[in-house]
Amino acid sequence: TGKGVTMSFETDISRIEEITQKLNASDTSLEESIALFEEGMRLAKALEKALAEAKRSVEIVLGEDPREAEITPLQ
């Protein structure tokens, strides 16, 4: 399941980048821009939730108090 979450996360990030490019394009209509913005916000909220859940899982595994956890970038 971990690999599926990573793939979905990476796919969602790629889609947000795609949406950003379309929103910056001068030929995107207002209606399309609104739909793209709404999709981007949904994706961003889902990604934020996934990151929060992953952080909680790591904290539980490490048995650390979240307030005292040291943040280390993942490679």
C-alpha cells in the first residue's frame, strides 16, 4: 500500500503543476480557470491530509512526542 500512496502523491503533484501551467496560460477561459482552480484546491487539501497522516505514522513508529520531534528531510 505504501507504494500506491507514493504513486498517487506523485501523480497529484504532477497534476497540480499541470494545472498551474494552464492557469498561467493566456488562452485559458475564465470557466476553465475556475474549474482548474477548484481541482487544484481539492488536490492540495488531499495532499496536505496525506502528509499529515504520514507524519503522524512516523511519529507513532518513532514513539516521539510530536512537539519534540526533530524534523529530518526524507531522501
